[in-house]
Amino acid sequence: MNATTPVSASSSDMERNRFFMVEQQIRTWEVLDPVILDLLMRVHREDFVPAAHRALAFADMELPLGHGEVMLSPKTEARMLQSLMIKNTDSVLEIGTGSGFMTALLASLARQVVSVDIVPEFTRSAAARLSEAGIRNATLETGDAARGWDKHGPYDVIVLTGSVPVLPESFQHSLNPGGRLIAVVGEAPVMQAQLVTRTAGTACSAVTLFETCIPSLKNTLQPQRFKF
């Protein structure tokens, strides 16, 4: 299957395409955790893809959602999930609900997920999809969370599904000790997926996982720029 293989109406073809997505895209991008691989076989990505793009549900590409936002590629979602090592006792904050697919994946691993999106349409449509999928441990809220969201916090895990030029410290302050945060930081064309861990007190450590380039969250904190 190549990157543009369409989703067939046949159930058996769909499952085969899902298998190829996991084996040819995700596993080959250093995602080897059996829990994550099994999860991506169980949670039906095609149910969260906008109808106009459903034929590309398993393609190795970002899919447009409207309002300038995208659904991340399957391998990016999988790599993020694997790096966070989510436990079934974890409380998770997701910034950028989008289609609700990442929300469903997070909720399948964690105790509770709070997902926030600035676009009311995304909140409504994702809530309907999550309900249809039987996801009951996700709370969806509409708001501007690009610079932080301490409501319901602190959290064990924070996921930013859009990029930020600068990572606001408020997110790190919303982490429990030992908490993990993943965000794509930088400006096009140079962005890096970073995993931040709160170690002791307010101290945090960060590691770069991979390079990528994804659309920015709206109303993000901007870096200071020199003026001449």
C-alpha cells in the first residue's frame, strides 16, 4: 500500500489497509510498543476522519479538518503516544481536539482526558464521534488553551497537537511531578517534537524526539524578536 491507498468500502479491505498502516508506516518509524500497535488496530481511525477524506484514512499524510487545522499523520500520532508511556492511572490534557482521534487514543490508555479546542465545531463533532466510539472518560471543552490550561489540573500528561514557536512555561507548571509533556516546538521549516518531563520541584528536562513540521496552534506565545 502506498501513501494514497484509498479506504475500501469492504470491511476486510479496510482491516487489511489498517494492518498495512501499522506495519508499513508506524512500525517502521520506530514505534514498536505492542500496546500502541494494538491500540491502533482497535481504535478505528476512519470513524474520526472527515467524510470528504475518509478514503485517505490510513494514508501517510496529514488530512485537512477545516479552519486551517489538520489531522496528524498516523506515524506522528503513534510516535507521540509511545513516547508518553501513558498509564491507566494518568490524567491527560490535550490541547487541540481536532477530529477527536488522538483524544480517543489517549482515553483508551489513561484514566481521564480533558481535551480543549478553540473551534466550537471541532468540540461538537469530536464529542459525537467519541460517543459513537464508546469513549466515556474524555471531557471536551472549547477555549483558547495555546498558552496554558490549568483548569482540572495538574496533569500527568499534556499533549499539544499543534506546534508552538515557544513552549509556554505554564504548561510545565501544570504537570504533576514525573509528568510528561509532548509538543512540536519551532517555526517552519524547522520544528522539533520535544518530550518534557517534570523531574523534581519545578525542574524539567527535555529531549528532542524527531523533526517534523505541523500547523501551529492559534494564538500561540511568540518569541521575542530583535528590532533594529
